[in-house]
Amino acid sequence: MKYTLRIGDYELEILVTGSETISTKWGSYVDSHLVADGSSRPPDLRLELNLEPGWMNEDREKDVRFEERDGTVQRVLVDKVVASGVIERVDNGFEGRFRLNGDTPEVIDGAVSMGLSFVCEESGNLLVHSSAVLKDGRAVLFSGPGGAGKTTIVEELSEGKDVLSVDKTLIAFDPGGMAIAYSTPLGDRDRSVLKTDRAQLSGIFFIEQADEHRVLSMTSWEATRSILGQTITFSRSAVSVNRTMEAIGKLVDLDLSYSLKFEKNDRFWPLIEEALL
């Protein structure tokens, strides 16, 4: 099945083969991001994903390799346990072809996230491991590694607040330099995605479970390290890395980064509200 998605200002064309049932199930998670048939613009990213349950990649030790010209990545060759393929730069963006070990939505999400990360690097945007809710019309992000509690916070501890994204959020910048958080369907599971797909970012909280609630401001160095650690990025070319670091620097300069230590209850929200005043 073929899907055309809009994530932020990007259009992605995703062709899924090898498992009609699973590709249809994945489509049910991305409904709010689907582009109506007949879009005339070329996609920023075109991916062909062939799902092959049980396939094992014999070249997985090669991991990810980059081919550059004039300091710019032209091709990315991926040889991992779960995926093998290539992403290539074309006139209007990127094209990729992958064999995937598995037939779950998570496997598809991983491949799409990898491709989208290259598109973000090209444009100076960030794809961040984070979940987000809307508060007073603005986005509050919670970021951290797997198992830190991102999904728990937005789906269990944010009653009355609309969920913008789960697991991955795209961050871009408007002409005035303000950070805008965009919903993505990557990581969303068994629920309706928010009817609004973007909001100005009011704060990003790097989370850690603890035995008490605390919100702490972060130094520029701490914020830079934390944002970089949770940004999905694969390129190693000087141009791409510099572009990503410039975007992180713009986000850090907005002074929106905090550390949140929390128990598994919703009584940390007054601390967040105080920090965002």
C-alpha cells in the first residue's frame, strides 16, 4: 500500500509491501497525517519498504555508512539487524529502499524516522525523541530515553490536556525564530491523533523518574547535551552536523529547557506552570 503523509511542512511518500495486513494497520495510526489523493508536489522523501518477517541481515556488522561529495552526504547505506537498504539524495529530496526484518508498525516507524531525520538535517529542523501535550494553546514537550516515562506523562498524567505527539516530535522554527512543535504519527498507538498538528513550543522538559517532584533550569551546556542526545540524527558530514548543531543552538538560546524529576502522579504540573511563567 502507498501512503502520502504530511509531517510539518514535509510530504513523505511511503510504499509498504510484503504484508498487506500490517501495512493497513500502520495506516490506521497515521490517518490524521494522510494527504488527500491528488497532491501535485513532489515528495521530500520517498521510501519503499519491503517487510520480510524472519529475514536476517548478513551484513549487519557494517551498520551505517555515508558516501559524500563536496562535504555533503549523497548516499547512506544501512546494514542493521532490522533493516538493510539505501537512502539517496535526489533533485527534490531523498529516496530510500529498504528490506525490513519484521512486519510490525514499530519496524515501519523506525525506517520512516530514519528517512525523516535526513530530511530534517537538510532543512535545519530537529526530530526529537519526545512526547507533547498542549497547555494554553502551546506545546509542552517531555523528552528522554526509552522507558523514561514520556508516554506515561502525556497519556496518563496529563488529564484534560490534548496530546500533540507520542514518542517523536518535529521541531522547526518560524521566521521570527520561535520554535514550533509538530505532531508526528511515529510512535502513536491505538488512539486518535490531535486535531491540531502544530503549536508554539513553551518548554521542553528532560525527564527522570524520582521519589519527589522537582523542576530545575538547565545551563546552556546541559540543554545542548540533552537536546543532542535525544535528537534523531544519522549523518556525519560536516555540513549536516553543523546544520543540526545550529538548530540545537537556536533552541537552546530560547531558554525553554528544564530538568523534570517526577513521581508517577500528576502533581508535578504546578511546578511546570511556575517554570513557564
